[in-house]
Amino acid sequence: MRIFSVLFSLTLILGTARTTLAQTAADYRQQGIQYRAQDQFPQAIAAFQKAVELDQKNLPGRLGLGWTLHLANRRQEAIDVLQGTIPYNPYNIETFNALGIAYLVNGDLINAIAAHTWATMLDQNNEIPYFNLSLAYERLAMYDWSVECAKRAAELEPNNPHPWIALAIAYQGQGDQTSAKQIFQQAINVDPRYGDRASLSYLSKAAFSPEQIKTAQQLLTTIQ
């Protein structure tokens, strides 16, 4: 009976330890989120790293670390972390949304397209990959594909100006300046800030390339 009592006590101790461990990992992840919201990226990264260290299989912790590395412009590290997250759940949409964006901003357009295409297969109502696919295809001068992806993104999230701007840029690439101007005006109707040339520089935060931002600035000039 004493042996069973000891084993039972050990089971309780181990169970409590696991619970404490999981809670600690969650606490560090929450700290990481708070630091990231304040743009304190070194502290956020350290917190997420601790969360992953304490709970290797915790998907939100890994995603948090990868995305924060991306925001801190440590892009290759971000890609490595996000790629390493895939085996834990190859059907997680957030993983491929984040990985595709990191690839896109890093200039790896083919892998960006692969990641975002898989994300659209996981959820056809996921606006993020369609928008980023439009940007990637436009940079590859595949304007028809860019137009169709931007249309789908705008359909899914009509109150977001970024898909409309992406669509206008894609039309401009096609040589359809009339549609480009009309759609860019639609983007301004959605968010009047983009009627100001200076505000267009913030498009870089939405993964637009410098060349795409320049095209947007040129379009704005033609409709003012």
C-alpha cells in the first residue's frame, strides 16, 4: 500500500509540475505579446524564446516568436522558426499566413506564393493570402493573376484599403489605366488617408515593395 501511495504522490507532483510548466510558458508568451505591442522587440523575442523553451510543442509560442522576429527585421530567423513550426501542425493557417508574408518581404516570391497558395487551400475565405499573392504576382509581372487575387481579397475584406490599392497597381501593370484610377479612388474612399502622398509610405508595413509604393504614388498624382 505504501508503494501505491508513493506512486500516487509522484503522479500528483508530476501532474502539478506539467501544469505549472504550461502556465509559465503561457505567461512568457503573454509577456511577449505585451512587449511586442510596445515595439520592445528584444524583450518580446526573449519572452517568446523562453515560452518555446518551456513548452516546445506550444504552437502559439512558436508563431509569436516567428512573427516578432519578422517585425524586428530578423527575417531569416523568422523564416527558420516558422518553417520549424510546420511539423507541429501542417494545417495551421496562421503559420502559413505569417511564413508567406516573411517570404514576400524577404523577396522570396516563389516560396511566398507556395505558402500563401496552401493557406488559400486551407481556407478559401482567408483574405490575407489572396492579398499577398496579388503583391507577389505583380512583382513577377503576372498581372492577370495579380488582378484576380486582389479582387478576391477585396471581396473578402472590402473595408480594407490595401487590397484595393493592390488591385489598382495590378491594373496599372496590365496597362488598364482607367481601371487603375477608378480602383485607387475606391481605396481612398475606404481610407481617405491614402489621398495623402506621405501616407503611402506606410504601405511598406503592409508588404508593398518600394516599386509598388512608387506606382501607388504615381496613380495618386493622376487622380488629384
